[in-house]
Amino acid sequence: MSKNITYFILIIIIGTLLGAFLGKAVSKVFPNDSTVKEMLAIEINPGLKPTTLDLGILEITFGSVVKMNITAVVGLLITAVVFRKLIL
């Protein structure tokens, strides 16, 4: 894998994690019935639900779910811009 692809994947993961963390932190600040808190709490969960393959002597579970919210997407976009300015 080339150096730019490795940096890009690392920056995307870090940006998404920071965005999700900031979304959770900001949602704690607002009251429970706040519109802003409801907006930040909306999540999309695309992925594969856990599926088990039982072979008798070996049992394997496959699955992967990505939890995305608005702030994670914003963090992803910001890090994509930073990547473009710093690396490309």
C-alpha cells in the first residue's frame, strides 16, 4: 500500500472518531428535550449484522456495523480537507 493511502485511511479513521466523540460530548451539554440534542443523536448504522457459521468443531462469527452520526460526518469531511491540504 502506498504512503498516501495509508495516511488517508488513518486520517479518515481519526476524523470519524473525533467527530463521534465531539458529538457525544456536545449532546451531554444540551438538555434532554433540546432539538440540538435530538439532531446530534440521529445515527445511521450501516453494515452486516453478526452471522454465525457453525462447522461442528469451529464456530465463526462474521459481522461489522459502522455507527455514523452528523458530527462524525463533519469530522470526516474536515479531515478529508486537512488531508488534501497537507498531503496532496
